[in-house]
Amino acid sequence: MSHHASGPNFAFPRGDARLDLTDLYAFPKPGDPNKSILVFNVHPSVGVNPPGPTTTEPFAPGALYEIKIDTDGDAIADICYSARFQSCDGGKQIATLRRMQGPSATGACDEGEVIVDGAPVSAGQEAVVTKAGDCRLFVGWRSDPFFFDTNGFFNKMQFTGDDFFSDKNVCGIVLELPNSVLGTNVVGIWARTLDKTGKGWIQADRGGRPMQAVFLAGEQKEAYLNGEPKDDDRFVGVFAHELEHTGGYTPHDASAVARNLLPDILSYDPQRPASFPHNGRALTDDVVDIFLSMLTNGRVTGDKVGPHGDLLDEFPYLGPPHDKA
Ligand SMILES: [Ca+2]
Ligand SMILES: [Ca+2]
């Protein structure tokens, strides 16, 4: 699990796999340093509680899938890209991508400038890509690029190199943007999903960095998924406690490490190569090995699995979906 199955007891947020954020990536476009690629993956094809395949419908119709961008380092969004999906006849879906900038980017972005309209959701091996101006959008089923010996982790970190995700799919929202629309500085990025209820928008899931949900259980996890990065200081104690317990850190060192993990925002400078945890996140970055070293204070340094071989060298970069996953 990176951020997969982040709901209570490894179920899905609000019981809906389609609302489960799994991973967020940000990296310069290969071969074009003036553009960036943002990848926001949701909807694991297989659940653990209950175990088994999830629905084949890619995205929750009417829900909002948002990428928040902080341009001035205050952990408050200044730009938002939001995707919303509509189901059509025959089970097909189409997406509308909007952009909001300024104070309204902090809220639910169900309005704002339409960047892409009527983008078809892709389900087959061939990626259906929609181009609009200097932006490109992909939405649909792909091979999950995340790699992790999940079973080894839950078996007291006895890793055998068994990659749980080698045959799994996710639904990707992949954006190609000119760097100029991100502003001129280092930006902070996170993603979230929102469900529309009778009481208005409810945030179902959110995250920026991989492997953060591991630190949280019960009410803390719920508060985290419902929360905003600007309030993440309140979780430093919870993270530090887990680091003391699992990694044998001193209380002082545990707090220092925890403060590096919060707020839960992915920092990204479009002018530099992507490499987690230093800058953004590439699809091949081994975030689990970095996480294990940090969690165990160097006692465990890897899970013996590496990046998948099915990534594309062109947009949308995510590999074609597995037939059965
Ligand atoms: Ca999640
Ligand atoms: Ca800001």
C-alpha cells in the first residue's frame, strides 16, 4: 500500500474504491524541460477489505478529483485542477477538467475555467489522450506503477520480493502542463477526492507524499483524510510515536523526522530532475525503500522489488492495463 485502501481497516474511503487516491507523481516531461507531468492515481483494481476486484466503472460520477498546487509555501492552495466525470450510455465516461486560481482554489473546485471538455475515459490497451491548447489529459485504466512487497511488510517485514502490484491496475488522471502555469517557484502539490452528499462536498481522501497513511489508525486516520495540509502539525506527535516504536528513534529525533514528513505535500521544482524525496516524484522512484529505511532507522533498507517494466516513454507514461487484475 502506498496510499491504497486508506479507509478504516484497509477498506476504501467512504467505502468507494473509485474515491481512493493511491499515488501522486510530479516530474518534468521527458524531452521537454518546459513542461511538467502530474499523475494522480485512484481506484485500485483489487481491494483487501473486502478482498477481491473492485467495480469496473473507473471514476465516481459527480465526484471531484482535485490536484492542489501551493505556489507560495504556506500549505494553502493557490491553483487547483479538478476533474469531474459523467457516465454516458453504454457505460462510457467523459471528463471535464477545470482550473481555478486564487482564493477560490482552496475550496471545492466545481466551477472555474474549463480546460478540457468531454475527454473520453480510456479503458483499453491504447491510451486515449485528449489535447487542449498546450495541455494534454489522460483519464482511465492503466497498470499501477506502484511496487511493494505488501505481504512481506505485514509479515513482520520479512521481504521476499513478491510485488503485490505487478498485475494490478489503477485509474490514472495524467496532466501535461507548461511550467509557466505552475508559477516560477518551487511548488507544493497534493491531491484529493471529494464526494457530493446531501450536506455538500465531503473530502474522501487526500495526500501528497507516498506511504503516509501507514502512520495512522482509527480516528487519527479519519481526521487526516478529512484534513488540510495547513493543519498537519497536529499529526507530528502521532507520526513521531510510530517512529519511536518501530525505528527506535529518540523522542527528539522522532519528532524531527516526523516534521520532515508533514505537511503532507509533495515539493516540486520543475527546473530540476524529479527524484523523491528531494524533488517531486518519478514513476520509477523506489519510495518504499526510502520509507523502510526511514521507518526502521536504517535497520531495513528495502523490500527487494523495483520499478515495473511496462512504463511508456511517452504520454501518459503509465503502462497499459493488465487484462485481469
Ligand atoms: Ca488512499
Ligand atoms: Ca499558497
